[in-house]
Amino acid sequence: MSAAWPTGGGLVPAARIPGGELAAVAEAADFAVLPVGAVEWHGPHLPLGTDLILAEGFAAESAVGDDDAPGRGGTANGTATPGGGTADGTATPGGGRGAAAGPRGVLFPAVPYAACPGQTRPWPGTVAIRPEIAVGYLADVIEGIVAAGFPRLLIVNGHDANMSTVRAAMEWVSGRRTASLLLVNWFQLVTPAETAELYGPLPARGHGGAYETSGVLGFDPDAVRLDAVADLPPKPKLPVTHPHVLVESRPDPWQGWSGHISLAGEEVGRRVRHLAAARLREVVAAWVAAPPPAPPTAAPLPTEASTGPTPTGATADGPEPEEAP
């Protein structure tokens, strides 16, 4: 069923696969893709579907050939490395499908609704589901895709709060079925050091801030209203470099979003898109090339007593019962 894909790889939509051809498509596919997002307030300047735009946008770029991937191998400032495109999407000589073709993927419809933080639930347009519902729902969706014949499943996340619920669902499914489940959060594909290079010393990575706004601009500029807000400098982070997670009821200043929106723009949005997409393809290529996992087991690890030699006078099920006198 390689004819189901464009020459050299790419994605086909799962929703368009005839049921009678599913098994053949699954056999030929390298992996499946599931975008997960949210419907959530991101401020007056960003659409309610910001996280969906980003999850679906990057998911669509997960399986293209190197030569067809603008920005492949590029740096944060948009310069191209040999063999890649530039950050503005200009193809390099020798582009087109070739030896560096991408893998074959099957794109499943996105999960639109998610558990949302308390900091955004009171704002208009946020549609939140309870965390326990989110975990159960995601577990069923993930297991259903694996059961359909796709043991390798890439989950592309556009909503930070999904990281915990998706991870919990993945762990549950991986203990029931043979599966290799890869979760990638687009937000983490560009490092803080690289966003500092792009935006300067002011913070850019907050909810609805310059970095997220630029990501949307990279995919759908018409969806963003840069003139709808003034900068809302976010609350300073803790002055430590050690990894930590800080959740607060209302991190003032806060209007359901915060950030220096004046730093965002279409050009930097294209750079963010192409750099993050290139990183995603690198992760996918390494994952597809890795050996598959062993199947799960419901049995505990074997013990020495069950694997070692049977003692004299004992059976495999335990000591022989003594005879009655």
C-alpha cells in the first residue's frame, strides 16, 4: 500500500482510509500521528484554537523528506546548513524527493478538548474537561489507534497541561499492548537559549506570549491580532536554574495570558516553525529507526525459585506433601 503515500513518504489522513484497506495501510506505515490540543483562552490576540493550530501544524510536518522540509538543518537565526532549506522556506539546490525521503505516516484526527489550568478556566472560550476524564479518554484513543495496527504512535502536543494526562494514558496503554508511544511537545523543540537569540533578553515563552504567538503566525498569520493587546510583562521566574514546576492560582500580572507581544512577528514565526519542525523530524527519524519494544507481560519478573533447579524432593509447584503416618 505504498501507493497510499506521496512519492517518498509523507502523511495520509486516517479518516479517509477505507475500512477494507486499513490493514494494508497499517502494515506499510512507519507510524501514526495524533495531534492533541485544547480550546482555551490565550488573550484577545490569539484564537481559541491556538493549541490545535500548533499541534496539527507540527503533526503535518512530522513526515516529509529532508529535501522538501524548509529549514531542515537551519539555525535559530534562519541560516541554512548544507543539505537543508532556509528558514524562510527557500529550497536549496537539488531539492525535491530523493534519497532523503521521509517516513510514511498516518494522521489521525486531533483531540481538541483537554484539561485546562485553573488560571485560564474563568476566561471566555476555555472549554475544559476534568483531568481524570482526560486521562481515560486519551487512554481509550491511544489504545484504539494501537489496536488498529499502529504500534508506533507519535503524539504531537500543543497544550502544556496535556503533558501529564497524555503521559499517564501512554503508560497505561504500554502496559496492555506492545507499543512504542512518542510524546513531543512543540514548545520544547526550541530551547530557551534559542528563543533568547530570537527575541532578546525579555521573556518570550509564557502562555499567549511572543513565542507562542510567533508559532501561530508561522502557520496561520490571519488568525492573529497583534494590534489587539499591549505588552503585559509576565511575573518574573524564580532566580534559580534547577528544574522545577511552579503552579500558582493567579500569577499576577495576568489576564489569562501574559507576555511581550511586541516581540512577535511573521518572520520570527517562520523561523520558529521551521526550526521546531526540523527538530521534530530528527526525533521521528531516530525513533522509527530504533528497534521495536518487547511486548508487555502481566506476569511478575521470574524469581530464582521459579527459574532455578528443582530441589530434591520438591516439584515445580512446591515441596511434595508429607505422607500421612
